[in-house]
Amino acid sequence: MIRHIFIAPVKEGVSEEKLNKEISLMRAMKDNIPEIIHLTIGKNTGWVGGENAVTRSLI
């Protein structure tokens, strides 16, 4: 089993609508790639790491 963690900084000025659309597209990867067992995607809260980033974890 391989775990892949990806943290993407969000460029300044990107709208919330655009960011949510991209997160939805990343979540759709699970439907299109049968090898993905578990997928977690969300915006960082800033508690750990960068505040303005999106994190994706795949198993």
C-alpha cells in the first residue's frame, strides 16, 4: 500500500468558488481511478502547515 500526501499552496487572489470547484474535481478522482482505496481532500485550517493551502491524501 502506498500513501500519497500532496499539499498545494493556493495562489493569492483565487476565488473561493474556483477553489471549491478544484477540490470537487480532485474528489472525483476516486470515482475515476479504481485503485484509490481512500481519498481525503480539504482546505488547511492553518493549525498545522500553511494556512492558505489544500491537502490531499490518497491510499
